[in-house]
Amino acid sequence: MNYPASYTSTVSVPLPDDDAIRSVVGDTYDPGTALNVIKMFAGTGDLYPALIGMVNAIFGTKDIDAKHREMIILRAAKVLDTPYEWQANATMAGNAGLSDADISAAASDGLVTGIDHEYVLICRATDELSQAHTLTDETLTALLDTFGVVTTRRYVAMIAWFNLLSLFLNGTRVPLETTDKIGSRTSPI
């Protein structure tokens, strides 16, 4: 069991400076608390509202179990080898209520087993979408039977989003966070 710990490359896209970030984010921008992913999003200019809108939707949907969301994030980070996403969300996952065993299971090589059946199902769906680019009929049926139609749609959208996010993070090589910056957060916003 290995989790993504660091980038192996040496070239990265620099974070924008604070003035550039503030010009996109606005007066609510606090350089001391804003996570690096949000700073890098701000560097996309006109794309920022759409990106932050998706983040707000994913982390603000009230009837989504935060532990399910965190399992999706961690598994996508593992499968797509995304150090930033793993590092930031391993702490957030614990803050959201996942146990050390749950977090370790998400870092498993191969199939995730030995934890809550819903987490195993969510990890299987994340594996399939991230690697095979679709869900098997068996997995989709299990998602529908377990979570219902609306939540299944939401979880599939979340898996797709965290694939996109992982690719963005790896492509730009967003700098890892310091643990104190994550603190008790369960969300990047």
C-alpha cells in the first residue's frame, strides 16, 4: 500500500502572486488561509468562477455524506497518483470522520476491501471510471440499489470531477500544503 507522496518532476506552473489572486477572487481572499489549489484556480482567470462553482457544489451539497465524498477523493488521488490531492485530503478525510483504516484502505493497491461495503463500492466505482472510463453494469446497478438515482448521478459526477481535478493538480504541480493550513477543514473553501 503506497499513497502518492510527492511529484517526481522538477518543472511546475507557479502560483499566481497575491495581487493577481485577489483580482480574481476578490476581497475575501486571505493568503494565509487560502489553499494552494484555490490559488492555482485563481490563476485560470475567466475559468475561476466555473471551477470554484463546482467546488462549492461538491462540498456544499447537504445530502451527500462527507465520508463518501472523501473516499472518492482519496481513491481518485491514489489511482491517478495525485500527491496534492492525497496529502490535503488524507487530513480532511479524518476530519470528516473516516478512520485510519478507511484512509489506508483507499491507498490500497488493487481492489479496496475490508471496510464498510459502501466505501468499497464507491472505491470500485472510482477505480472503474478512472481506469476503464466507464462503470460495469454490476457496479452501476449496485450504486443505484445502494444510493438511488439522484445520489448515483452525484457520485458519478464527483468521480469525474476529481479525475479532472487530479489531472489539473498533476499537470500544474500545485505545491503541497502544510498540515497546519489544513487544520480541521473538511473542505478547501
